[in-house]
Amino acid sequence: NKASMSAENQKLFEEFVDYCSKLTAEHPEVIPFLQKCHSKANASYLSSVEFRNTLGRCLARVQGKQTKLYVYINELCTVLKNHSEKKKVPLRTQP
Amino acid sequence: GAHAAEDEEEDDDDEDPENRIAKKMLLQEIKAGLSSD
């Protein structure tokens, strides 16, 4: 169900953050930024299978290939921003 | 050092190029976000 999926995703996200925190000491601003993107993402996405799959994939990849650490962090930030509550709506000119 | 300072911005030659680009983008975005806050 939705609640357990949300809890599982939260746990996976914390695992990702925890793992990356140890490797981003040179840029300590990166993890708070990732957490900010996460906090702004909409709740339904955060409790979705889609998010779990993305998280699981990023976590597995970063653990397997630390040389691409920022690639996976950036990927996760992008995904979270695309599911932001305050997603920017493109301006439309009135006729 | 005939080719000293040839590539000033690239401080870590061993870094994965894709990782370097992603890091640069991420840091620029963080910087932009901080200045707009």
C-alpha cells in the first residue's frame, strides 16, 4: 500500500543520502540541495513505485561506480525537481 | 612546464568526464539557487 511504499522510499532515500554524504565532503552543499529537492517533491510521487525504482537504480549504481557519484546525484535531483509541488508552469501569452 | 596552465579549470584530470560535467551543473544550480533565495 501507499504508506508502506512511502516508508520504503524514505528509507532508500536516507540510505542514498547517507552513502553520498561520505563521498561529497569536498562539496557539503550538495546533500542539503538534494534533500531540498526531495522535500519539494509531491507526496504521491515520493510514495510511487516509479520513485522506488529510480532510487534503487541510483543507489545500486553509485555503490557500484563511485566515479560517477555526481551523475547519479544530479539525476536524482532532476527527477525530484520534475515532480516538484511547485513545478514551473510555462508562461503563455494571451491572445 | 611548456604547457603549464593549459587547462586551468580542470583541476582533476583523473575524474570521469561525465561526473565532472554533472558536478559542475549541480554546483552551478546550487549557486544560482542560493543567489535567488
